[in-house]
Amino acid sequence: MIPLTDKTEARYGEIARLMAETGNWIVPQIDYGIPFWAKPPLSTWLSASSVTLFGENEFTLRLPYLIITMIITFLLGRYALQKKINFFIPGIILFTLPEFFLHGGVISTDLMLSFSVALTMLGFWECIYSNNKTLWGHLFFVGIGLGLLSKGPIVGVLTIPPIFIWLVRFRVSPKKIFHLPWILGVFIVLIIALPWYYLMEKNSPGFIDYFVLGEHFLRFIDSSWTGDKYGFPKQQPLGIIWLFLFAGALPWSFILIGKIKGKIITIWNDKWQLFLWLWILWTPFFFTFSKSLIHTYTLPIMIPIALLIVSNWSSFKRKKNILTIALSLPILLFGAYFLKPTQQAIRESTDKYLVEQSIDDGTTLYALLFKSYSSQFYSKGRVKVITLTELENMVKNSKIFSVIIQDRHKRQIAPEILGKLNPQVIRRKDGLYASH
């Protein structure tokens, strides 16, 4: 089993572990007594519930996301049947998209957002055009509610504008728009999301201001924003989101670009095709002028890309060749996992093995000046941060212990103190040391 690696997956794994251990299901915690304000709790609830039911390990933490991934693939299967092609084609296509393949079954708030966005967009479409308008109309609002609990108001930012543009383009009558159960739908959204937001602000004052204003506005419009409590804004060149999209959708991005050539008018007049293209293009357009973003922001639009490929499936020539090329990417990525450089990179990006070494040695584990999320998780929260002065006193008092020391902090240790620490595991950027 691939260990939880720093920072992202180990962080959310530790937050879920803390929730299951402390029983505090309202306020997610990044450490004991320290609230985590950066994300709503839906993903944490899923992992913490799985841990509570099935025990604490990497698999149980990831199990809910594997299930959600399967639900997404089955949700898309019905669109393959409409085109009279194999039910599993959309799922196969999804897993050939590098961005989706790398995050399917991984602890991720973006996967839950992707599911919520898909439920909202497809709920809208089906409510307008399917026979089961009531069910899909309700699912539209369920998607919004779940999105608010997944990553917050961004669910509305990613869904309402493309829907609005589509409505204006085809001059959809108000009668069709009111197929959506607006009054009951608003109540559905409020019932799903409002109680937690209210309780969170009540139990952890200041959350709303930080999360809504800071995480949803200042992070994206102000590159100098220094309010991030859990790291730092990821500074990227303007427009990098388009490169993330192109790379994350290979090799299908080449094929779709080829399909769009000379067919702009056709797409503009095709309700389903334009709906999917607006869904795909709106997200990168919205983030074009933001410098604070990461590649996972493109994950929600892997779903409409798969649907667009399914929609055009009958027009593809040499389908088997295309699928063979597309499948080669995830196969290569999977194979690369077993290569020695990959295994070494994984070992360097998690403190699991350092924690295990200290347990084998039977010593108390500390971390000098900084502790990683993976060290917190694998030590079950027992790893403690110590200062240079505390380290010196422990060595002088001949205390038996192990300590994780990063190279950047190692240079600050007095030579006579460092000389009394025995290297147990040495890595590129840090190491595990034991007192003599």
C-alpha cells in the first residue's frame, strides 16, 4: 500500500484520524486543539467514518474516494448507452486521463468537488431533457449542497456561469427552467450545508471570514495575500491552468482540439456539445488570471471531457488504436511506481519509515522545530516538536529518544550536541537521529 505522503494526502489523512480519535465531527483539526479552516469537512467525514468502521490504515482512509470514483464512472455509463456503445467506455476514458487516474481513490477534496459539480451539471441537464425531471432536479440542488461541504462556494462559481451562458445561447424558456424545484431545492441546499457552517462558526469563531473572504477571494485576486494559515499561496504564471488542462487530458486533448477545428458553428448550435464545452472551458477561463492555483483545479472538468469523447465516439476512426495509446499512459504511470527512483521518491516524501524505525527502537519520537503531517499520522499524534534548547537539554541529561531533524535545522545544532546524536536513517533533506 502506498503510504500517505506529504503534504496533501498526509494532511487530510491526519485531519481525518484526529476527527475519528477526538470525536469532534464539527471542527476539523490540523493538530490537537488547532482548527483547520481551509476546507469544509465532507472529505474528512468520509475518511473518518471509514476509519471508525473499518480501522485505521491507508486503505480505509482512501476507501470512500475509491467508491466515489466508481459512482462517477457508473453515473457516466448511462450516456454511453444512449450512444449505443459499451457502458464502461466512459469509465475507461476517465482512467486514461492522467489527471483523473492520479487522483481516483486518493484522499482529495477535489474529487468530492468533482462529484458535486458533475451532480449539479448533469442534474440540470437531465431535469431539462429527461423524463425523470423530479429526481434530477433534486440532484441538481444536492450537488450544490455537497459542493458547499466539499470545497465551499466555488461549486457555484464553476457551475452557474456555464449554465447561464448556455441558457442565454439557446433562449431556454422560463417554463423549462422552472422544471427545477427551486423552493424545495433551496431548502435541500440549506439542510445539507447550513447546519455545519453555523456550528463551525459558533464553535470556531472567525472561520467564515477566513474561509469565504480569504480562501475564495483574496487567495485568487491578491498574489501578495499572506493570510494562508496552512502553507503559502502556490504562485504560478498567469494562464498556467490551460497547460495543466492540456497535460492532464492527454492524449485526448490532442484529439478534441482536432475535432473542434472547422466545427465551431456546429458545436455552437448543438445543445449537448456546447453544454459540455462550456463546462470544460469555463473553469480554466475563470482561473486564467489567477496565480494561486494547482493542477488539481482541472480535476472537475475531466468528467465532461470523458462525456465529450463519448459523444463523439462514433466519429472517431481507428478507435482501437486511440484506446491503445490512451491506455498506455496509465499503464506506464502504474509501471513507473515499481521503479527504484519512484520508490525512493516515495520514501523521501513520507515520514512513515522514520516513525516505524523509532517504534522498532522503542524510543520516544520528537521532531526538531517542525513536524510533518505524515509523522503526525503514523505516530498517532505522539510526535512532539522540540526547540534547539530543549534538544540540548535532553542530550545533556542523557535522555533516550529519537528525533527527526531537517537539514536546514541541522546546521543550527551545536557540534558537541550533534556529535552525541547517532544517525539512524539519512535522507536527502532530513534524517532520523537517536541519542547515545
